[in-house]
Amino acid sequence: MTILLYELAGTDASRPFSPHCWKTVMSLAHKGLPYETIATPFTRVPLVEDSASKTVPVIRDGDRVVSDSFDIAVYLEETYPDRPSLFGGSGGMATARFVERWSQLTVHPFLGAAALMDIHGMLAPADQAYFRESRAKRFGKPIEEVPVDREHRLAAFRAGLEPLRNMLSYQPFIGGASPLFADYIVFGAFQWVRVVSQFQTLAGDDPVAAWFERCLDLHGGTGRRVAAAA
């Protein structure tokens, strides 16, 4: 049975951009599970599967509806144990929880702020109104002011990636010799910006950039099915 995935998109349904939805896309591809997507703008998220969640991704797998990218990964792991593992055991699942918190607290704040107006530009008017109000409340200022210092903050952001950069000198993926869900957590954040913005968050010679390129190539180039913003 084909799994149904609701993923966030703007006016162009072929360019889904949510970092969390990309985690689920990569998880489904990792497991080799067939799926179909439904592009879902911000203002339609509350209508998904009878208000199953306030956010996407949401999947329907037969009679089961599951939300939250981590919960979806756990569900896929438990429901399809015969498929390639997303965690490599309970220790890998616990480690992925740490990576998720690190990504949310270290990677997402800068990237989300840097790409804020790029995201706004991809949305239909009704979604722009929602996005403007909700993000102004989140950042405590008009959204146009949020990314203005992104160039000045870029060096500090790149320096903050040193733990990841240093680890990649020992192994090609966060998961070791091959990727695990922990890789998809961080990949989703950089894919978010790649899809919505031309802003270059990583230097070309950065080992993190090389890791990201490897992730884009995974599972038949699943991450490349959406071209970089131009």
C-alpha cells in the first residue's frame, strides 16, 4: 500500500521546502517504501486528516495517521523492521534525539532567519499573511528586519558547525559508514535553505558541504528532485 505524505509547499507544489518534511521524504526513501505526496500550504495544514496535527509532515499508512518527523521515523522503523534501519538500534535512536535538539537549537535559528523573506516570497497571499503575522510574533520584529544581518552572522554560524565538521573527518555520515535518520535531521535543515534561497550558507570547500552533497545523491538523488533555488 502506498503511503500518503502531506508536505509543506508554497505556490509551486513541486518545490516542498519544510526541513521536517524532508526528513520524512528521506526516511521513506531510506526504507524503500512507495509514497505519494500532497502539497499543503500553511493555511491548509489545520485541515489535514481531520486536524490530525498543527504541523506537517503527516503520513497516512493504511488506517494509521502519524505526525511529527521523529515520530514518523520511529513508526516506520517499528512497522517495517525488515527494511533498512533508520537508527541502527536503540542507541542510534537516542543519539538521533540529541542530533535533533542540536539541529533545532544551533542550525535552525540562523537558517530560518536567513531565509525568512525567501520563504515569504514563495507563498500565496493568504499564506503570506499568516506567515508574516506568525513569524513577526516569533521574532519580535517585522519579518523584513529579521534577515538583514545574515551576512554578518554567517561566519559565526559556520564556526558553530565545527563539531559536525570535525566528526566528518572520521566518517562520511553522521550515522557512520552509511546514513541514518540523524543525517536526515541535519540534511533537512540545509535542504530547506537550498530549495528556497540562493543564500550560500556553506563554503564550497567545507566538509559539511561535501557531506550535504553526498546526502543529495542518496536514494537515487531523492534530494535533487527539487532543484536549488535560482
